[in-house]
Amino acid sequence: MVESGITSTDKTEFTECWRTTWRTPYIMRLALSAGIGGLLFGYDTGVISGALLYIKEDFESVDKKTWLQETIVSMAVAGAIIGAGVGGWINDRFGRKISIVVADFLFFVGATIMALSPAPWMIILGRVFVGFGVGMASMTTPLYISESSPHRIRGALVSTNSLLITGGQFLSYLINLAFTHVKGNCRWMLGVAGVPAVLQFVLMLSLPESPRWLFRNGKEDKARSILEKIYTSEEVEDELQALHISIEQDKANESSLGDGGTFGLLKNAWRNDVVRRGLYAGITVQVAQQFVGINTVMYYSPTIIQFAGFASNKTAMALSLITSGLNAIGSIVSMCFADRYGRRRLMIVSMIGIISCLVAYTKANDAASWGCMRCLEKDIDCAFCSAGTSLYHAGACLASDDAAKGACRVAKRTWYTEGCPSKVGFLAVVFLGLYIIVYSPGMGTVPWIVNSEIYPLKYRGFGGGVAAVANWSSNLIVSETYLPLTERLGSSGTFLLFAGFSLTGLVLIFFFVPETKGLQFEEVEKLLQKGYSPFRKKPGKAKNLKEGHEV
């Protein structure tokens, strides 16, 4: 049920977002305050790449035991899986605001534990707490922003969360750089996250609960007062009427299906056509987001750049900082176009670009010195000493020890242990940058937008939690298998595999994910109730606006 008089969504542009928030700054206050959770999410997932270098210096056991390094990195992801699952239940039971406040508390506790850690096990414990917070924030923040935003500009406002996530990752690289020569550097790097957690905790105390959660839980007067700060008086009545009808339908479904507690909720969710189809779409985009290989690029970008033929650690770190910056810029692009061109179109274009860049990267990365490649593929511990200062020269295959390494560098030659000198290695880096550019506006941002708006109100926390668990589980699988895959398939073979996964994801998105731009939440329910097909003809816009029919 589209309210009559709603502006055509085709005319919704980024400028509409700014006009609306300029007239009603309360909307942006809600979005930015909640979006600090995205900043924490990005910072805590990005900071470990640099902090781990200094954790190894502080703790000899971590330096000597690779399983400890892997545990420190992966425990945050494992914690996020649990945090996302529990967060879905907390969202539906206690509200979005409470979930964000709890996530802030977990962030602060985790940051404090890591900053004061006298032993590796305490760092691991702190990472678990941070992971709980990341998991809860990853699914709650976009949900809170989405439910507190006018539907015309919902995509742009939810994209601010993704901008803050990528901004947090970029900030983590800068913080790592800033504390490089400070005593106790890794503790400062990990502990800084406690500051924005406290800031958001204080801000959220003065902000309201999601108006839709309040209405669902019988607090209609409070919901109305918040909606009146977001919408015009005419739109408020339309929103309340739509909410009322949606909740009446939920109650009718509950009476026919029964309740039965948590297990009843799971059973009823799966038997509900709207929720089931929403989960098909929500899980598809979240899993696809990870299996395009993005976190291997973000977590291992220095290593990937070395695979392309840039042996210097300094050069690799500088180039990886650029990839992080490109990721943040892509989020701004998403803010500009998510409400103009639509979620579905952005994801499809993004996936086509991702596949093209991954295939092109493998071609560029293959053009390396075959003598070097044979050297590094040997079972014994070898390295390649290039015979010249340029990127592409013959050289010697030597034992990988300090003496040989020193002799190679004294002769002003380049020492390769990960990648090989290549005539076109710079092209691999170019395609890596293009990969980030096409990923960020589409697959980087839109899956979180879709999952914040595609489930019925009663199941919104549950659906978002399930999809976030799928996202973090996929994240863990991809990040833990990347290095073993590169050992077996090589860097090019691994990225070609990601291209295959991306193609599969593109097909699934085409068939399962509907367009939701500019629609009320209740309209999305109606769309899924009918069943989505990419080949079904859409009704004309003039008819929709005039008669108030569903899109």
C-alpha cells in the first residue's frame, strides 16, 4: 500500500538526502550517532593487521607460533558470528537502542583488556569481546538507521554506516602508522577503540528507540512522537496506517501458526513466505559479499601486492593504505546512487566489475619471471635474488637465510620471498585498485542496506541476525583458507577461484534479490508476498502514483 502523493522514486537523488536532512537535522543526528557503531566495526577489523606486527615483538610465543597469530586474528570473527546471532534476538526482544548500547560496552571492555594485556591469552580474550560487539553492531546499526529514516532516502542514510565502516578501517591504518614508534605501540593501537565506544554510549542514551520497534511493542504514542520529527504530518499518518496494517497481518499469522517460544519463532519464520524469501535474498547478498574475496584483499593486501612483484614492505604497506582509502571513497559513491539507481542494479554492475577485475588481475600477475617462480615453488626454504634494480631481471635462487639476504641487498639487488619480479606487476596493483572501486559502492554497501529493509517488522532482528551470521561465517571461511589456497593454487589461481564464486553470486542475485529502492517497509513485504521474479513485468509508475497501488 503506497500512500498517494509519494514522490516517484526515480527522481530520488543524493541531493534529496541532503535537502531532507538539512530541513530535519534530527534525522542526520540519529544516523551519525548510530553510525559510530560502523566506525568501531571498521576500526576493530582493520587495526589488527598492523598491531599484529608489534604483538609479535612484545610476545616471543606469538612470533614463534603461527597458530597463536591466526587465533588472535580469527577470534574477533568467531566472536562476531556469536554476537550477530545473539544480537538478532536482543534486537527483537529488547530493542535496537539497547543492542547498540550493549555493543558499545563490549567494545570498551575488549579494548581495555587488550590495552592492558600482560599475555597473549588476554589479547585473545579481548578480541573475543570486541568480536561480540562487532557482530552486534554489524546488524543493529543499519537496522536502527533504516527504521529511523524516511523511505525516500533510506539507502543514502544506511550508506553512511558503510562510509563509517570503511572510514574506520582507513583510520586504523593511520593510527597504526602514528603509534609505530611509541612505547607500547600495539596496546595504544588496540586500546584507542575504547574512545568512540564511550562517545557512542553517551550519545545513544539521549536518542530514542526505533519508532517501528516501539509501535510493534504497543508504545504507539512514543512511536508517533518520533515519526513526527522525521516525516511531515501527512506522511506520519500514512506511516502509522501502514504499520498498523502490517502488525495486524503479523498477529493473524501468529494465531494461525501458533507461537512456541524461540523454536516456534524459527518454525514460523521458515513457514512465512515473506520471511523465507527475504532470507533467500538477505543471505545470498551477505555470502556473496564475502566470497568475492574482499577480506583477503583487505586483510592481506600487503602480501597480495608482494605477490605482484613489489618486494618492499614499505611499498606494500603504502599501496595497501591506498586500497583502504578507495574503499571509503566507494561508500560515498553508494550514498549518491543507492536511492537513484537502486540496490539491485548497483550490486549487479558491481559483480560484473569484480569478475572482470579478478580475471584481469590473474592475467597481469601471471607475467612473472619463470626462473623466480620455480625457485619459490620448491619445497625447500628458498628466496630469489634479482640480478638488477629494475622489476624484471634474471637472478639467483638462494637459501632463504639472513646471510644470503644481506649479501643480496648489499649488492643493491631485490630480495623476493613472496612474489616475483614482473614486467607488468604494476597492472596487477591497478586491477586490485579497480576491484576495490567497483566493489565498494555495490557489494560493499548494498547488502547491509538490503538486510535492513527486507524483513517484516516482527522478524527484522531475527532475519538480520541470521544473515549477519552467514556473513561472518563466510568471512571466517574465506580468510582462513586464503593462505592455504595460495600455497596450492598460487595467487592467480586463488583469485580465479574467487571470480568463479563471484559469477555464481551474480546469478543468485539476479534471480533472488528484488529491487527495494524508495519502498516503504510494508511495500517490500507485499512484493515478497507475491514472490519475486526478475522476468515479471512491473506495473507502470503513473498507475502506482495515481491509484496508490503497490510497486
